[in-house]
Amino acid sequence: MEPTVSNEWSNFYLKDVSFVNLMMRRIYNVLIVANPYDAFMLEDDGRIEEKIYNEYMMLGLRYPPTFTQVSTVDEARGVLDTVDIDLVICMPGNADNDAFDVAREVKSISPNVHCVVLTPFSHGITRRIENEDLSIFDYVFCWLGNTNLILSIIKLIEDKMNLDHDINEAGVQMILLVEDSIRFYSSILPNLYSYILAQSKSFSTEALNQHSATMRMRGRPKVVLARNYDEAMELYETHHDNVLGVISDVRFPIHGGTREKSPTAGVELLRAIRAKDEYVPLIMTSTESSNREVAESEGFYFVDKNTKKIGVDLKHLLEEHMGFGDFIFRDPKTRKEILRVRNLQELQNNIFKIPYDSMSYHVSRNHMSRWLCARAIFPVSQFLKNITWHKLQDVEMHRKIIYDAIVQYRNMKNVGVVAIFDRNRFDQFSHFARIGEGSLGGKGRGLAFIDNMVKKHPELNSYGNAEVCIPKTVVLCTDIFDEFMENNNLYQLALSSEDDNEILHHFLRSRLPERLVGDFFAFFDAIHAPVAIRSSSLLEDSHYQPFAGVYSTYMIPYLEDKYEMLRMLSAAIKSVYASVYYKDSKAYMTATQNVIDQEKMAVILQEVVGQQYGTHYYPNISGVIRSLNYYPVGNEKAEDGIASLALGLGKYIVDGGQTIRVSPFHPDQVMQMSELETALRETQTQYYALDLSHVGDDFKTDDGFNILKIKVKEAYEEGSLQGIASTFDPYDQVIYDSLYDGGRKIISFSGVLQHDVFPLPEIMQQVMRLGQESMHRPVEIEFAVNLFPSSDGDTSKMRGTFYLLQIRPIVDSKQELDEDLTAIPDERCLLRSNMSLGHGKSNDVYDVVYVKTDENYTASNNPRIADDIERINRQFVSNGKNYVLIGPGRWGSSDYWLGIPVKWPNISGARLIVEEALSNYNVDPSQGTHFFQNMTSLGVGYFNISPHTGQGLYRRDLLDAMPAVEETEFVRHVRFSEPLNIMMDGLHQTGVVLIS
């Protein structure tokens, strides 16, 4: 039975730590004052600058310092006067005098510069130091020609410069080294820094990408050197919560400024620290072997300074007790290794496998908290540090708490970061990763953007029963597309005039890079859900020419047979690649004046949002939010935005199906539900779902070949309508805002909109506001929601996850209108609309193409009308001309009973598109689809008119009286001798077409 964790430790929030602002103060310029011989040795034999540079690069460090070498005080003065020097190193036996005298001269010239003296040791030097005032120098070191000491000096000073800030900023840890012996700390510091920097390079591999790894290394433990008791105690008391461990000599002065050493100073110091902290590792060092017994009796670790393997002994203690290296679970009785974990993911995966006694041993000593501290995982380590064995003596609860904290931390770190895909580390807690070095493409960039937005705004996840995130995502970058095209010699075929099916056939026969197979298997294991294979081209969803809806998006079911799933995934990826070269894509390229061979395709592999219902898979809610509402009603404002909501896959919205239109700020105001007759006629009766039983690689140019269109009645039987549907009682002729047996189910979303079942309106308001603020322009956002029963059994509430799928700007023309369109008399107008989309004006269009909507018109002819218009449009595109297009119902609807079933490339030459409502054919205007995103982004205007109800003006009689340039059974094309003046006021949703 799983242990129940108290609220004190189960309801916790880990605050993320940023490493960007750490180690901001650096040593950039170093001046070395040395005699010509030493200078030559450093430059030629020692090659100090090269060695330091190589050392930095090998350790993954940034900002290696530059070195300037001089041999006299006068030369040093010249450099100090002209160069911003951060550190001066005075070496022994220079041309003027000894290192101490030169250092004093340097400090007199530049009192604030860091100054270090390097000196060899002899009896004479030792006596000199005993009588020398060393307080004006930062440090004195013993110099034996080891250039690693130079690196240690630079790091020691940088650590001191950044100590207070970095501890307060991020909780960085420090190792306190207490030692007054110049010879010993000159020897031990290079070893200590070698271990620490190697450790930081090792733990940086847990970062999700190279930039994060470099930043994370800034969180390594700092080394602080104290040379007397008072200095050490002050450092400890100031930073006691951030001390990773203490390494102390036994004999050293109590007070600064005195050379008298106390024989027990180190023992007293470590006792005082142990009294304040029972867990911090304390290491005693001494040349007196008798102190070993003292250390062991006090519970301190001991290192003999006389041993030749002091470096090895110290490294062992750092690994065993300060969290360096792997975490080794041991048998507390035999001290034998039971299990070794190398990173956070391995600890998470094995935490419930550790034997009870071993777990108890490590938890009771705060070992895991210290290990996490040493690896710069500060949020988790600080949380666990406070849950001591004294507070909670329950091993199983500790396991659960540690596991939950790691999960929360990994989720937190994954959000907002595009990781480099690693098949060995990508699991169910991974989030967003890339395969390849190329571009993410337009949709990929949009996903990364909204993922980062979610991370920056934790208030999005402040609802107790709702989570806001993006689905698990892996992007195949554009360089994979380039490799695929080149390796399979596909460019010649792709750029030819072959039909779409032939192009797809050749692409499906080609091979993807073999190295991707292991990555795909790792992805399957992590998601355990159907996969959406989405196009993400360079131009798609760009700010100015989005290609939304032009390329293909496929879905495949999750299969236990991973090889069959691999075949389906490979076929889907190749099908998306092929769609770049389909006829419609090439036509769109021509219409937008782009060059097809400059287009490159990334592919998004993403878990499909939804739940399984038998052989169907779909979300409870799909939606599109637009932050500008071009059709406000009642007290709505244009800036309140508009959302289109539907049951099932979002393809239903894109295809122009009957959706619930609602402003997020006015969830009670749903026009479709305002009257019984309207609700029955204009709400959703069908929905889309992925067919999980359709298995195989028989992919078609139609990316919806395995998407089913199902009646809403089946969704009720599958149990997916809780919270989103109402029930129509045919006997009482009333709609009830809940589900009952019998009666037609109305997709009203009343539970989530009006009855606070799930905070959908509030989340839509937030994402719309944040998206618009972040992009500095109006936006369109696609989302989907999975709903679940409340965990506490409250039937009036539901839990859910709100998945952000896409964000793109609504790009409107910024042309100024200096005329009040409502003041223009009807006599000057060919068309007038009080429901227009778009903003601006144009006066270079002469042609009008319109559908004959006389008494012979019937929607059954709409497919034939679409064919006529596509052919006429092709002529306009080839001639580089535009036209006004007028027709009944919804342009672009996939259901031809609702309008003319054209695709965007079929009407891409239109400058203004007009939807006409007829007295016997009155269809709601289409808004919120990919189709209209393309229209507004390309500056194409949209009018909705209903002359029979007095909404708008349409002088069709004028057009009928003109000679036709071309006329078919269903369509007429006429041309004016003077250009039409098209004007649209986006703020007031009014538009006119004036006759010159």
C-alpha cells in the first residue's frame, strides 16, 4: 500500500533556480611580474596562457583570462595605467627585487587590485615570511612551477568575489578550507579545484542542452580559504546553511594579525561547527598522527598530511561524504556497495528498490540532500534538507517524498527548454526535445515559445484542478529533411510537375536515416499514446506569411508492436515531407511569391491530446482562441477575443464545423444556446476521432484518412461528455445543463463555461492575454483539454489538463483609414458589410467573380462551383492579378452543404472574400480556422453580408447587367474599367467596396 504523506511535505512548491546571474565577477586580465628567465619559461616551456586556455576548455569553463607579462615595476606601472588589470601575480626573483617588494610597489600603484605573491620555499624565505606583513596581499603561494596553481588562484579569488551574491541568489554551496600553512594550501588547492571542476563538468551533463550545461557549471561548490579561527568561524556563521563541508588543520592562529598558533584551534573549530550542525562533513588534517585518535573520538574524518597519497585520501572523502561523484547506496553493517546511481533520473528510477536498512542509513544522515547540493540541484536539496530523520522517522515516506520532489523538479526544469534528445534519458518526465541541429520550423518555434511562456508565468498553474502545459514533443529539425532529400535523390522528382500521388509514392519508398530508429523507440516508450506527426516548415506560422494548413499533419495509434508503429511513424514523416511538393503547396508558394526550393521542413512528433474510448481516441475539448473578436455581440468588445470550442479532434474546427463561439470574458453569453431552435440547429452533431484500429503504412495524400467522423450520440455512450454537454428533453421542450438518459445531447460546454466544473474561461483569458503581451500583437492559439473525474469524488468538479498546441500572430495591415465608412452613401457602394474582417484599403482590383445565387441555386452544386472557381483562380494567379470573390455560405468548408468546399490555394488570388447569407441558405459566418488565418496574414479582406435581413449591401443587379469576361452554369466573372476601392475598418468591423 502506498504511504500517505502529510500535507506539510506533499503540497510543496519548488522554486526554480537560474544560474545565469552567478559568477558575474571574473578575473579577465592577469598581469604577471617575473624575471626574464621565468617569463620565458612560462611562455615557452610552461606556455601558461595556452595551458590555462586548454584547462578552461577541457573543463567546459568560459572566459579564460588573458595574461600580460612584464619583468620590472616600471613596466608593470605602464600596464596598470593603460589596462584594466584584475589580478597581479608577482613571481620570485624578478629583475628589480624579490616578489614581496614588487608586490608592495604594485599595491602602492593600484591599491584595489588583487595581488598574489608566488615564492619558492627555503629556510631564508620561511624566516622572511615570519617577519613580513602579508596582510596587504590577497594570498602568498608556494611556487614550484605548476601552472595548475595559477588556475586555482584565479578560481579562489573569483569564488571569494562572488560568494555572498551567489549564495543569496541561488543557494550555492561552499567548502570551507581552514589552513595557514602556505606550502600545504598551495599543494591542496590545485587538487581540490581539480576535483570540483571535474565534478561540475560531470553534473552539467544532466542539463538539457549545451547552454544549460554551461550555465549550470556556475553552480559548482565554491572554495573559501580561512587562515585563522576567527575568520573561519565568521565565514561559517554567515553561510552556515550553505556549507557543504569543512576541511581544517589543527594548529593555526585564533585571531588575525597574530602568528601565534593554538595547538587545538582546529579541534575547537570543528567541535563548535558540529554543535550547530550534526550532518555537515568535517575533515581534520594534520601532520601529527596522534590527532587521528582525537578526530575519530569526535566523529571527524582524518587525513594525514604526511602521507604521499593525501590527494587520493581527500578525493575519497569528498566522494564519500560531500556528495562528489556517483551516489553509492551501502549496506550499513558491511559497508559494501548495494547500488550506484549516476544522475537524478537513475535515483528516481531506483528509489523504491533500495533495501530498507540502506535507505534508513542514508536518509538519517541527509546524504541525498548533500549529494543533490553538490550537483547544484538546489531546489530539491534544500527541500529534503529540512525533512530530517528527527522530524520524520518513516523510510517509506522518505522514499515517496524524494520521488515526488524529483518528479516536480524534472517537470519544472523541462518546461520552457528545448532539450537535445538523448534516447537514454528521454522518459515520461521529459518534455520538449530536438533531434538535429537545424531549425525547429515555424510551429516548432511557436511551441517552444508558448512552453517558455508557461514557465515564466506560474500563475497559469495556480488552479487546484487544472494543469496548463504543452504535449510531450520531439522535433526532427530541418537538417534531417535536407539529409533525407539528398540521400534519396528526391529533389528532381519533388520539383517536377508529377501529381501528388506519384510524389507521395516515391517519398514513401525512400529511407529515413537509420540512426533515428533507436530515438523513435525511446520516444514510444516515453509517451504510451498516439502520435501526431505535424508539419513545421520554415515559413509556417511565421509573422508575416504563415503557411497554416497548407502542409499535412498525420496521426498514428499507439501500438504494442513497436516495429509496426515504427513503420507507421516513418511513413507519416515521409508523407509530411512529400506534402511540401504537392500541387496546392506549390500554388501557395507562387501566390506568396516564395521559392519552393527555399522551403525546408521540420517535423513535430507529439503525443495526441485525448483519451481512449474503445477504438476511438480524442480530447473532450478542442478550441481555437483569437484575441481579436471581429464579431462582438451584446456587451462584448473586439479586444475580449473569441473562442471556438468543439468536442473531439481540432480538425472539426479547422474544417469549419459547427462550434460553440464564446468570448472568454463572457462565458454566459453563448449565442448558439440563446434559443431552443438555434441550439438544436447550430450546435455540434458530429465529431472527429482517431481510428485506433486502422493500422498499416497505406498513407494517402489526404492526411485525414484514418480520422473518423462520428455522431455525438456515440460520445455519450463512450462516456466523454461529462461537463461539456446538455440534454434536450423533447417532452418539456427544454435543454437541461447536465447529462440525463434519453433525449438528444447538446454540445453546449455549459459545465465548463457557466457552472465552474473546470476553470476553462479563466485559463483562456490568461493564455490569450499572456500570448498577446508576449508577441506584442493579436494572436490565435490552438488548444485541447482532457477532463477527468474529480479525485475527491466531487461530481460538481472535474480535473483536467489544458494543452497549448500552437500560437501564431494575427497579422493585420496597419494602413490608416481617414474616412468614416458609415458615412459613405449606398449609391457609391457595390458592397457594404457590418461584419468585416481585415483592416486597410486597396484600389488595384478590377474584377469580381461571383456565384449565381438565383432561384436555381442549390448547395448540392457546391463541389462543381468549387471546380469552376479553382480554374478561374489559376488564371488570376498566373497573370499576377487579384479579384473580389462573392459566394453563399462558408468559403472553405469541408462540408459542401455549408459552403463552397475550396482550399486556400484554390482562391489564393482573391483580394476580398465575401460570404453571402441567403433567405433559404443562412449559414453562420466562418471564423477561427486556418483558412482565415491565412487570409488576414496576407491582407485579404473578408465580408459577411445578409441583404435579405438588412445586414449589409450587395448590388448584384449591377453585376448581372455587366458583360461577362467568363460565365459558367454557376459562376460569373465581370471586369470594371476603373479599379474598385476596397476599404475595411478592423476596429469597427465595417467594410465597403466603392465603385469609381
